[in-house]
Amino acid sequence: MSSHTSGRLAGKRVLITGTGGGQGEAAQRLFAAAGATVVGCDLRDGAAEASAEKLRAEGFEVTGSTVDLSDPEAAGGWVRDGAQRLGGLDVLYNNASGFGFAPFAQMDFALWRHVMTVELDLVFHTTSAAWPLLLDGGGSLINVGSYSALRGIEPLAQVAHAAAKGGVISMTLALAAEGASRGVRANAISPGFISTPATDKAVDPEGRAWQIGNALIQRAGRPDDIAHMALYLASDESSWVTGQNFVIDGGATAGWRDDAETARLAALSTTV
């Protein structure tokens, strides 16, 4: 872990969801190295406990537990228990998310409702439990949206996913307005394609190639690419930053790059 993170979150009491792997595990490690005390959770049995144990063995103050955040009682209990363990709450990082994809013509209400539950409702469940704690002492709320909420991506068949993540972003902006007078900052991070075990299973090679090919920086994102933005938003360095959606996508929403198309147009220009 690079030394420049040291001390940036000293004394911060942090809850992070989805710490069993991918972006959540990367953020947990980065936050702990920066001086935070972290309580994490994950849906997969034992995953958060295992990732926390590795960090405790390195001397960091981290604990984890298995929680189904789609259950409002379980989610609220995890928040309250975690805040009690921490002695308060400074940062809630809603990283965890499920997924579900299908062409809209094939999407039934059961799939739609599932995606809303595992991508939008679970953010409500944790945030509603944490909100009184944040209002009481101020702090930072960080939610994970998606660049899918900002552009249509036909090959991925993601109407429900886009709608849910759009809801997360809009919810974040509204909470920023409600919380500002009480010292609460709320921001969203919208990743592009990030290579994690979960996304590698959900996106086939063709879809992965399409997403990377349409980014200005032509590689898949890495969990640390997102975790470093989350570290900034959790720190006092971002004390004048709220109500923003930070798109970390290798430039996919900023422009269009297609090397094959560029080559084809160049070839045409030489024959005209």
C-alpha cells in the first residue's frame, strides 16, 4: 500500500458494504491503511470475515460480518451494531450491489423487482439506519452508482440496472441537500467497467471487449481506481464537496474511441 494514504482517515469510523471482494475489499484495505477503523459486511457467507481477518493480521482495525442487506432489519441491525462498535459513525460507503440483466422485451416484473431490491433498496436500508447518526455528528455518505445510468449501452441489456443506479444517484443528490445544514456530505461514484470477480461473471467477453473498446483509456478499470476516489470523499480533503456524481470510467462517457473504425475511415480517406 502506498505511503501517501497514511493518516488521511486517522480517527475516522467507517462502515463499508460489500467488503468480501472487488471494490469493497480494495476500499477496506485502503481506508484501513489511511488510519480508519472499518466495519464491513458481505452477502457471501464468511467473505467479509475473511477479508477483515487478513487485515487484522497486518495490524489494522477491521471487522466484518455476513449480512443480507436486502433485508431491512438485517441491514439496519448491521449499521447500528457497527456504529456502536465504532463508537459513532463518520463515513457510510454503500458499495455493495447485486445485478440482473435481460433485454427489455424479455424482462418480467420479477427480474425488475429483484434488481430494484439488490441495487436500490439496499442503499435505502443502510442509509436510513445511518442517517440519524450522520445528522447527529456530520460525516460523509458515499454511494455507488454506475455510468450505465448516464448512457444507453445496447449490448448489455441493462434497463433495470440503469434505472436502479439512476435512482441511487438521484437519491444521493437529494440527501446532499437535506444533510448539508447538519454537516453531512453525500456524493456518488459511478464506475465504468471494473474487472472484479462479480463483473467477470456477469459480463461475457464480447460485452467486456465492447466496453473497453469504447473507453478513451482502453483497459478495464481496477478496484483501486474506484477506492482512491472513495478515500478522497471519505477524507476531510473533500470538505467542500457534496451533491456530486463522480464518473470513473476511463473516459467512456466523455468521448468515443474505436481504433478499428478510425483505421477504416483512414483507409477510405486514402482511396477517395
